[in-house]
Amino acid sequence: MKGEASMVTLTIDGRTVQAEEGAMVLDVATENGIFIPTLCAHESVTPYGACRLCLVEVKTANGRERLVTSCLYPVEEGLEVTTDSEKIIRNRQTIIDLLLARCPESTVIQDMARKLGVEESSYPLEDHGNCILCALCVRACQEVVGVSAISLVNRGVEREMAIPFFDDSTACIACGSCSYICPTNAISMEDSDGIRTIRMPNNVTEFEMVPCKVCGNYWMPQKQVEYISKTTGIEPEFFDTCTNCRD
Amino acid sequence: MTMEAEQVREKVGSILDKYERNEGMLVSILQDTQAALGYLAREALLEVSAGLEVPLSQVYSVATFFRAFSLKPRGRHLIDVCLGTACHVRGAVGILDAIERETEIKQGDTSEDMRFSLETVNCVGACALGPIVIIDGKYEGEMKIDKVKPLLASYE
């Protein structure tokens, strides 16, 4: 981009706000203290529009009205955004109702449903674990970590988050970013006795960790050490001492 | 049916060269690979991933997304049963049942003797001929349950 980004003026729930051209409605609303619920948006990765909870109504300057996912809708001059109309509340309830039917055990979904006014799902409950297929893990692994060890596989009702062939964790460096970023705790990570165990909806993988030569605590997965030294050129020996024991 | 890893690597290598190892041609490369091998062998996907420098997870994601791709070896003859709306109302489900009984395989599977693979499709654009079954690309229109047995018998 050349020079300063141009600014546009829009309204959100009747409030006039200024925003940089190209910014997404969700981010602009959040910056201005206007809450829009979402599960799959994260500042570290590109927006994806998977969870659909951030639906808002927009009316463009030439009068076109529609429902859009605010995480993927760029601001424009004269845009009128409504985040809490009757219609949006109804639509969000349907969405969270479906998510609750998919992941009835997820406390995150349960809490979100309650906040949106849905006490229990009106659909038959399913047993998919806690994964809502929002691909936050996939995006983090690709865009932040840079290894793309996981992806969404298959199609339609059979769509799942998985490692290649459901058994090949070669690319995974055991960093646990997928677990940290997962909004519904569908991926868990546990360190115990020098082994890091990452539990994904479709497989469990164990990774060896390296101990700190000072305190003896296992503090980092071996494969993560290898990956970081390969990409940064830092000697693997640098990771012999944990961050707590360094001067 | 399953090929030696070395052969797979060679075939995939020449397909990759044909597309100048352009990652944008991933789907075409997988299509050619499937045509050459009959299915997308695990070894082939590893080779495509390495050759294009595209993460294996992404190659696997694409390979599992399209119905046209099969990650399991396919039989000598591919049976596609149309379950589109028009064929469905004309009794396609009964035809599918009959074929499943006759071949002793379920949709999506391949018979142990590698004679047939059975799949379903949702409309092939020949609704006037429904219910329709396609074997090795040959369209068999106005299928009836009692036509299933003689039809399959003509494929060795």
C-alpha cells in the first residue's frame, strides 16, 4: 500500500465511526467497543467465516440490505451496520442451536448458546466431540507456525479436521498452537514424563521432549527444537537450557 | 493392482514434469495420477506433495474433497449409480440395492476380486433416461431391478 490508508465513515448500531479502508466490520466494531459474538475469528490468522455467529445486517450506501459475516465484510463509505436486530438475534440462535446439536458436550458452545438465548438444542444431538470445523487450528498451523501439519479433509457431512491419512504426523512439530487456539477445546495437549501428548478429534500423537540441563524439567518438544533451529539458524544447543534457567 | 513404490514415483514424476511442477495445477495433476494409477496411492500423494512443495496436509485435503478421486484401489469396472432427484423418484435406490446384493459390496467399496467398484453420483444430466447406471463410462438408461444381473454379467 502506498501512503496512508484512506479512511471511510460508516455507522454501527447508529454510531458513526471512522475506519481504515479494507478493515473488516468485526474488527472495527470490536475496536469501538461494540460486541459481536464469534468463535472462529482470531487476530493472528486470516478471517474464514466458518462459525457464522458474527452475522450482522448491512445496508450499503446505495440501499442494498443483507446479512453478512462481519469477520469477512470490509467496511465501506456510508455503510450502515446493525449488530443486534431481531432478525440477527433469530439467525444467531439458529446457528448456535445447530452448533449445540453438533457439540452438545462443549461447555464453550453451551455458554455461548445460553448468552444468545438458547437453553437447549432443538435438533437431534450428535456426537462429534467438540470440533466445530472452524479451521482455526489449520490456519494457525499454516499461517503462524508455517508447517501445515493439519487440514480439513473430506467433504460435506464427512468433513473432519485431521493429519494426512489420519496417521501421518511427520510435519507436526508438537508446538501445540492448534490446542491453544482451538475455541472449543477440541484439541488437548498434555506434558508428562518427557512426553507431550496431543489429542486431536481423530488421533492421539506422542512427542518426545527435551529436558533442561539445569533444572531437568522437560520443557520443549524435540521436533520443535529441530524446526526452530532449522528455520532460524539458532544452534540446537541453545535449547538445552529452559527459559527459566537462563541468565 | 497395487504398484511398486518405484513405479509410482516414476509415473508421478513424469506427470509433475508435464505440468512444470506448478502447484496451481494440483487438481489436474491428481486427475492424471488417478488416470495413470487407477487410484491415488499414498505413495503418489507423498510424491506430489514433495514435487510441488505443497504440504501433504493440503494435498490430502484436496484428494479427499473431490468425489472423483479415490484413495483406495478401484476395481476393473466402475459402476456409478445416479441418485439424482429424477432417478431417485424413478426407483434408483432399488437399483442400487440390487447392485449391492449382486456384487456383494456397498457403495464406495470395491469387491475383493477387484471386479467392481460401486459409487453413487447425484445427477449426470440424463434425467430423461432415469434411473440410470453408468458402467465404465457407458450409460445404461431406464434401468430395472431385473436388468441388473444380466448387465453385470457382461462385465468380467
